[in-house]
Amino acid sequence: MIAIAAVSMGVMVACGPKGDSKENDKKTNATEEVTEEADSEEAEPEESYIEKATLKTEEGVVALIYAIYEDINTIYGPRDEDECEPNVGLVGQYLSKEFRELTDKIREIDANKAEGKGFDMNGDWSGLWHIWDPPFEVQNIDVIIDGDYGSVNYSLVKDGEGADMSYTVVYEDGQWRISDCYCIGMMTGSWIDRMNEYIEANQ
């Protein structure tokens, strides 16, 4: 939130030639206009990360990653007992159409399985974090894009410890989305391939 301080200015009236008075009025008006413009610029809200994720640039992919972990830290991080639980669906918000469809199929398969017996999904989707609990920091983001597709590598950090993370992304429905996961710490390989294999084995 941007706080705008109001400054009270005293106006002094002095005797002088009429020309000087008009010139002073012009200067005062010009100063007021500049101040109003500056205040207007300050009052404009900054774009959120998810809004910036609509940019079809490397900056848009970076914003996607920051948006994801901003939500993860809010949903799963520590909070006061009287705070309402945030209503944010990570799958619907950040994963590609193919990823969402496979996730839905796995949820159907695992609906009646005992905890720990189904596919390695925890809550919304555990592929977005490592073995720790939030909150996390994201560091060393490296992005490559080619049209509607790209890849992003970064470090996920918790209490000074880091894990390598690697995803592919797709520009879909007007924003960047995660299309596959290739690295979560020491675990590597296509998450999409794992999901397809699991679905095929459980049909």
C-alpha cells in the first residue's frame, strides 16, 4: 500500500508589480500540475506476479514462478489461527490443460486408495515443492523461451538449503503455465511420463 503524505502549504501575499504576480501564478500552477501527476503515478497499483505472467517474454515466466510460490507460501505456510484459509487452486491456476487433465484422472484413480498408496501427489500438487514445508524462497531463475514454449530452472531455498527445480512451460489461455516437471531436488525425469504410466497401469 502506498501512503501519500499531504503537505499543507502557507501562501504569502507580497506587494510587487502585476507582471511578477502573474508569473508567480504560472509557476504555482505548473508546480501543482507536476505534483498531481506525481501523486497519480504513485497511486497506481503495482501489477501482481500473475498479471505479469501474461507477458509473452522471459519476464513473464519469471513472474509465473514468483506467483506460484507466493500462493504456496500463503496457502501452506504458517498463519494465525483466526485467519481464513485461502481459496487458491494451484492446479487450475498454474498448470497446463494436459497437466490438469492427467491430475484429474489420477485423483479419480486414487480416490479410494489409502494415504500413501497412490500417485505421489500431496494436497494440490506436491511437484511444486521439495521435501520441506513452506515458506520458500526462489533464487537463480534461468529462463529460455521459444515462441509459446520454454523452460525454467531455479533454486528452491528453505532455511539456507537449496534444491534444483526444472520445468517446461507453455503459453496457454493468455498466460504462462507449467507443462511438465523434470527435476525436483534429486528426483529427475518427466512428471507427465510418470503420470501417463501410472494411469495406464491403473486402468
